[in-house]
Amino acid sequence: MRTIGHFIGGREVEGKSGCFADVFEPMTGEVQAKVALASKAEMRAAVLNAAEAQVAWGNTNPQRRARVLMKFLELANRDYDKLADCLAREHGKTVPDAKGDIQRGLEVIEFACGIPHLMKGEYTEGAGPGIDIYSMRQALGVVAGITPFNFPAMIPMWKFGPAIACGNAFILKPSERDPGVPMMLAALMIEAGLPPGILNVVNGDKEAVDAILDDEDIKAVGFVGSSPIAQYIYERAAATGKRAQCFGGAKNHAIIMPDADMDQTVDALIGAGYGSAGERCMAISVAVPVGKTTADRLMEKLIPRVESLKIGTSVDPSADFGPLVTKEAVDRVKNYVDIGIKEGATLAVDGRGFKMQGYENGFYMGGCLFDNVTKDMRIYKEEIFGPVLSVVRAHDYEEALALPSDHDYGNGVAIFTRDGDAARDFAAKVNVGMVGINVPIPVPIAYYTFGGWKKSGFGDLNQHGPDSIRFYTKTKTVTARWPSGVKEGAEFSIPLMK
Ligand code: NAD
């Protein structure tokens, strides 16, 4: 059986704790590898090693740091197919979807290549007599990222790309369910010329995470995962004075106005609701048609499309989606479907019984569609994270606007309409972090920032874009007087710029 260790000091090293977790191949249901789970002591050793390496990297000029990232882009593109194959086999998503996962990560690396410009400070000449003021951005030191299973390439790159570009050393604790791609990315960074110790992958579970949170030499932690863990990480990281940005779960609504192009809307819902088996933080999980006629037209078109979804293996290029990540994930999602039925929602399409011929042990389930879901139901309030779309019928626009605004989660939302007034009003008023107008998954491009509100995000800066540079650097402001010979006498009140 293949074992996956850690990537520390520029090479893969064996785990020493004696603890391992199974890494499954979701499409067959078989265990394909064992990943080492780091002990507290192993994490501490990695941090000390990273801290030593960071000094020289932080003093390397930003052009040189950018060149490493440029070379990494070239190498990742060279190995694109290999990365996508590993990703699909560990996560379960299809190969074309895995390529998108990699691509959206590489776009943030492209953004981070602009670091010489992005890290520039500000300068004011003559802020007072002979006084100039300037600011500079400096690396934090050692920083960490704790990432979820559902984007094993993209989210690690969203974290380590900007952090390393800024001159930090990085400890990545990826999901123990699909650690293969993060290990490959770290090896590519070394091949690209990154000094050993600057990007480390320390695999593990709660023990490794807690070791990160309690380590005073780690200055910032970026987390992505479920909301209860996001909140836990945010609070515990703050106790050692770390910066923390922790992104959590989601319940993304799509509002369908009566004037929406129904064919386009249904295409969007099918892709965004069921792509990647619904295991995306920006998946649409609630559709809100406005008015009875809109709801009936929507259901008429949606039902046959959900019934005809093509579920396949991760390596079947014609599949709409593949298996879920684990058997536990399938059981959890099916349990939510049972709950929805008990709560009184109408199960219009039932995919629970789906079996994949020849892959009976794989973690598959078919698409499910609920109608007449109401806002007091658990299937509405909680994140299901599977191929299940709930339709909540709204009487009017105001009721539709209130649903995502009042929901505990606030990651993404979309409105489908041809009415510019309605779209503009919705974008301004809705209490959610990322908004799509006739765009179902409004994941901002790399040079904007990504982040949800309410229970979807703890902390005050977003991921990637300009916020990532702010998060991974500290600002120093210098006030200088030249010539130093200007005589003003001693001042006892607070100095003013005269
Ligand atoms: P998860 O919260 O189970 O795990 C995320 C990370 O936390 C993993 O590295 C895991 O090892 C670690 N972890 C898990 N339990 C822990 C504990 N008790 N103590 C300390 N660390 C722990 O999430 P997941 O199942 O891997 O990912 C799916 C979740 O991530 C969904 O809720 C999804 O919405 C969310 N997500 C959010 C975003 C976003 O940007 N908001 C993006 C992707 C995924």
C-alpha cells in the first residue's frame, strides 16, 4: 500500500507518529493510500525549519520571488494531466472538473507574480517641514493554511501563492482525504527554485491543526472548511495573537424572477447545483422562483433534467458528475433527504437508489430535487453538501430577497432576471458576500477577492486579490525628517504636522 508522508525542508519525509488515515478512491470505494498524521512534535519541527528558511526568503527581492512562481506555473502546466488525474482519483470529481480546480488555483499564482508591484508601499513628500512619510509591507514570518477536501488544488494555491510571494514561509495542512495533489504542488515549487523549508505540507488531523493554532511562531492562519471548525479555528488562533481568516460553509440561493430566461436558468441550476456532486462551497443548493407561474415553469423544465443527469466515474469524460468523497458523505446526504421527506418537503426526484454498474462499492448517489421546501426545515437551514437542490417558492421579490439575506450563511447568491432595476436593487441590498447576476457560481476572478459573510466567513479580510497581500504582510509606517537640523525646540503636546 502506498504511503504519503509529509513535505518538509524541500522533500517528502516519512511520518513518525505511527498514525495514518485511509485515502480512498471514491470511484471504486477502495483504499488507495495511507496518509501520515503528524504529531504535535512533528509540526513543531516543521515550523522551526520553516522559520529558519524564511529569513533569507523574506530578504530575497520580490522580482526573484515572482520568478519562482512563474516557473511553477510553467511546471504545473507541464504536469496538468497528471495533477488532474490524481485529484479526480482522490476527490471523486471528474477530470474536466479537476482541471478547473487546478486552473482557478493557478490564476491566483498568476496574480501573485505581480508581487513587486503589489507589495509597494506609499510615500508622501513634505507631510511637515522637512518631513516625509512612507509605508512598507513586510512579511509576517511563518504562516499556515488549513484546507478542505473539496478543492485540493485551488484552495492550497489561493493560500500559499500570495503568502510565499509576500516573503513568508508556509505550512500547509491539507485535507487528510485528498493529500496527493498538495504534495505534488510542493514538489513542483521546489523544482521551480523555491528554497527548501518555504513551502511545507504537514499532513494530519485535529492534532496537527491544534499544534498550528497553539504555535506562537506561526503568525497567521488561513482556514477553509465547515463553519463550526472555522469558528473554532478563528477563536483558538486569536488566543495566540495570530491573524486568522476562516471561511466556512454555505447555502447559496438562486432567485428566479418571472422574466428570467428559463432555459438559461435551468442550465445554470443544473451545472451549479449538481456539478462536482454538489460538493462546492459555491454550489447552488436553494432555488427560489418568484410567483407560482415561475415555480411551475421551473419545475416542469428542471425535473426531466435532474432525472437525466449522467453520473459516471471520475475518469469518464462524459459524466456530469462523479462519486462523492467518502461513504460517510453519501450516508450524510441521504440522511438529509430522509429528513426532508419527514419534514414534509416534496421529493420530486429521488437519486438515493442510484448504483453505478461495475463500481458497486463506489461512493455514488444520483441527483435529488425537493419542491415546497420551507424556511423552518433543516434541509433549508443546514448545509447538505451533496447533489440535492431545494426549491423554496416565494410569493414576491421582497420575500425572495429576504431568504438569503436572513439565512445564517452568506457565501454566494445569484439572481436570474432580464430586469436591470431588479438586479441592481438585489445586488445592493442582499446580505451575502458574493453576488451573481445571471451567473450561477459567482466566484470572483483572482484579482478580486473571495469571501462570504455571516457564518460563511470569520475574520475581516478576504482570500486572494488585494486582500491576500494585506493579510500576509504587516505594514510599517516611517516618518522621517530631513534635514534633521530643522530646529523647533522641545514639544510637549502631541506633535502636529505644521
Ligand atoms: P472540514 O471542516 O471537515 O475540514 C476542513 C479542514 O479542517 C481539514 O483540513 C480538516 O482536517 C480540518 N478539521 C476537521 N475537523 C477538525 C477539528 N475538529 N479540529 C481541527 N481541524 C479539523 O471541511 P471539509 O469537509 O474538508 O470541507 C467541506 C466544507 O468546506 C463545506 O462546509 C464547504 O462549504 C466548506 N468550504 C468553504 C469554502 C469557502 O470559501 N467558504 C470553500 C470550500 C469549502
